[in-house]
Amino acid sequence: MSHEPTKAPPAKSPPFLVDLERVSYAAGDSLLLRELSWRLQPGQHWAVLGANGAGKSTFLRLVRGELWPLPSSRARRRYTVDGQVTTSPLLFRERTGLVSSELLNEYQRRDWNLTGLEVVVSGITGGHLLYHEPSDEQWQKAERLLAKLELGHLARRPLLSLSLGQAKQVLIARALVSRPNLLLLDEPCEGLDAPSRQRLLAMLGRVAAGGTQLVYATHRGAELAPGTSHALLLAQGAIKLQGPLQSVLRAGGLALLPSPQAALPSPPPAPARGSFLARARASQVNVEHKPVLFDLAWEIRPGENWLVLGPNGAGKTTLLRLLAGELRPQHGGSMDWFGSTKPRNLQKLRQEIGLVSAGLQARHFHRQSGLDTVASGLLGSVGLRGHLDQEQRGQARAWLERLGLMDLAHRDITTLSYGQLRKLLIARAMATNPRLLLLDEPLAGLDAPARAEVNAILALLASQGATLVGVTHYPEEMMAYMSHVAVLEAGRMVFQGTVSRYLRGQSGQRP
């Protein structure tokens, strides 16, 4: 007979972290998620795939417990917390991090201009703001995490002064500081330059290997986090495919591959000789009293379309703000438009310069028709805040027809997909027939088909004589209709010239 002590059986792992069974969700009269059955088991890391409007962002919020399912005798949503199964998401939500563009939009809309360190500490204390003074230990914990993630240089910077990519990295640090069991991410790589994307994906791989489970939405097959084990493909709010990553990619991988480009018009005509459309001469440009751009000498001439490249924090968005008249050079510099050195009326300037950006799109969250959204560009307002005569409405309708968007004219913009609203905002920017169209990451947040459609619209505008200035972290997607490239590094323009000269330099040939 053995006298060895009897070993206690190993602790049984919970069968699931989250379990959804026939769960649906509606907002108003719109059914956004339909009969979802899905289970997140320990050790799994999921990519959530699908087109714009498929329901990916809503799915992440439903999983976290921010949204409540439609009542049904057949529906069930369950969580495992501390080994106990519960239908309440409250404790589960405390141990789950979420990073989304909506969170950053909230900081921007409410002008919550905390420093990077304060934003991260708020992830420990709860809430978006610091309602209570954190302890020394909490400050130190946040500082250690920022240093570990190589983000220490952003600790004292105000969040609203950061580039999109920098701000997103700070928000990811905020989500990680409380060591969540599950991290939910909505398009984590959107807005990041190529090196930052690779660093972020590598960091997420380490997070996954360290025991925090990942569930994240993405549009791009090249942006799957290391360690991703499973994938879920959504279509019109329903689960089309789910299972091990490779099997889902084999069965429905076309959802991740770039769609065939829509037929692009002829390349833009050769730049014409003539007066400048915009000319910047500045030894320094500041944002909130901090220098961002240096030694700037740049001209945009008729017939030129410029692609502005550079890493996160290089000053690309600041350059667009300078072109839009929102910023001025420091003493001794000049910013001139349309062949004149005379001071410009800012209101009139806004009629001559169109803008499309993710930040502008974030401000369009109230109910309004597509036609009124386009027409609001004539008034320079977000939302229609004045009377439009018949001629102005006709002008807005003409741009909808010209860009093939009449099917959106009477749609409520709050029911549109991200890509549909982006196309309306391009029409809105063109409503005044601007002499310059500024594009800050115009393809960000779009799935492959929507990117192709928006690209076709921009290429059409370029072929018809519009002057485009576009910022992007994916130059290959916009290069076909651009004539010139400007490259910023640490606030300085290190290259400006034709696309062909830029490409020769990239290939190692002599410019």
C-alpha cells in the first residue's frame, strides 16, 4: 500500500471567459448584431474581421458589457470571473481593457487635455479624468509602463497635442496599466506609421504571451498580432465564419486581401507653370507654444498633387493645419495663398480650402441627412446651422451626383458605415469648389473595398484639376494620382520633389 500523500486534483480551468448564445443587439430601429453565438476560451486570441458596417466595433462593446443584448428567452451572455459564472458584466468589465477611436474622440470632443502620464494613471484610478489624486505608487507604476513601452517621451506631453499614432499608443498603455485579463482593441494599427505598426504588433504579441487575452478588430491582413489563434468574420451584423485563424483565412480570406482597384482615371496632368497656390516660409511653427516644424520652405503650384509622408510625430498634421490657416509661423515667417502675399480673411480662406480628416468625421455624430451634411460645407459648419437657398442645395446635390453618392442623399448619417460617411465628407469638402483639398489620412478606418472606392473618387478629382495635399502612412495606396512627395522627419522637410524622383531614391537609384 502506498503511503504517499494524496495529491489534490489540479484546479480546473473555466470553460470560457465569455460565452454568447443567440445574442442580438439593436440601436433604435436598427438591428446591428443578429443571433451571435461565440465563445472565448482561456488562452485564445481572436481577430475580428469584416467590412465597414459589419458590426465589429459594436461586437467589441457588447463583449465588454457596455451594451445590453435584446431580451430573448433563447439569448444568453455569460462571463467567468474568479472561477464563477455570472450574467453580470460589471466585474468582468473592470478586468477588461478597451482601446478604440471613439475613446480618443471623447477626449477630443470634451477637450480633456491630460498629459500622457495622467491618461495612463486614469486607467488605474478609473474614469477618463483624475477625480482623485493618485498615490505615489500609482504614478510610478504608470511611469514604469510608459518606459517599458518606449513611450516615456510622451509622459509630459498633452494628449491633444500628440499625433494620432502617439495618442493611440498612450491609450493602449492606459488599457494595459491595470493588467487586464482581456484587452479589446478596435483597429489598433490605424493611424500608425510602418515602424510604429511593427512595434505595436510586437508589443501585442508580448502582451498575449504574458497571459492577457486579445480580441481585436482589423481591416488589414498584414496587421494580425503575433499569437493570434482564432478569427471571427462578421457580415451585416451576423457571424459568417469563426474558428482557428488559418481555416477562417482560407475560407473567407478575401475579406482581408486588398480588393481590385477601381479603374483610376488618367494620371494628373504635368504641373503647370504659374503662381503658387500655397507658399510656406517659416523658421519655426509652434503648437501650444511648443516648436513642431522647423526651417520650412515649400510651395504648391497649380497642377501639383502632394503626398506628405513621415513617421508619427513628424509634424504632418501640423503642416496641414498651417496650410488650412489654423496656425501661423513664428515671427519672421510667412504663409501665403493663391499668388498673393496680402493677409487673408480666415472665413474666406475656409471657403477656398477643403479638409477631410478622421477628426472632422468624429464630430459628425448627430442625425442629419447626407444632403444636409454635404450642404453644411457651404456654411463651413459641422451640421446645417443656417438656411440654404435653392441654388446652394442644388450645388450640394450636384456634388453628390458627380461623385456617384446620390443614394446617400436622404440617408441619416448615423446609420451609415464609416466608409460611406467618409465619401460624404469628401463631397462636403468639395461643395465650395475649393482651390486646395487637404486630406489627413483619408483612407484610415476603411476596409479594402471602401479604400478602393474612396481612392477612385480622389483620383477622379485629381484628373479633373483639383489640387490635393494628402497625409498617409500607406503611400502605396495613394501614389497613383499624386505628382509630388514631401517627407517630414522630426519637424523638418527632408525631401520634396516629384513622385518619380522619390521612388528612385527609395530604390537606391540616384535622384
